[in-house]
Amino acid sequence: MIGLLVSSNLIQLVVYIVRMHTIPPQIPLFYSLPIGEDQLVEWWMIFIIPFLMNALYMLNRFIYHTYFHREDFEKSVLKYVNITVIVVCTYLFIRIILLVS
């Protein structure tokens, strides 16, 4: 699972490095807000997505090792939750970067 997280971080880093010269100073990040300037944030705030992905992964690992280390069902649920978080966050990061650049 750590391999998937590290791979996802590397993919996001490579996509950012390849597209960094074409990223505008403000990017749309908050799509749940009304269309317009409310959605725009500074370019560096795109790193909220990988930070959130890593934080959720570590939180799930902590929860598993603290409370459910002997439970197989909870282990598999948290495993699939982690996979989903990693895939969705990576997709969102890449999609936003490719959309604005």
C-alpha cells in the first residue's frame, strides 16, 4: 500500500513539474462554490490535494493499528478506502493541472 502512495506522489510531482511553466497564478480548486472568482485560489494551494491524500492515508493507518489490528474485515475496508482515496486524489490533481495548463 505504501508503494501505491509513493507512486501516486511521484506521478503528481512529475505532472506538476512538466506543467509548472503553464500554470496560471490562480486556479479553480473549489468546484462546489458558485462559478466565478469564488472557485479561484492561488496556484500553490493545489498541493492541498496531495497533502490531504497523505494525511487521510496516515489517519487510516493509525486507526487500523490502534483499534483494529486483529480484525480482517476492518483491515480490508480500510485498505479499499485507502486505495479509493489515493486514486481519486491523484485523478483530481492531474485533472485540475491538465485543465488549467
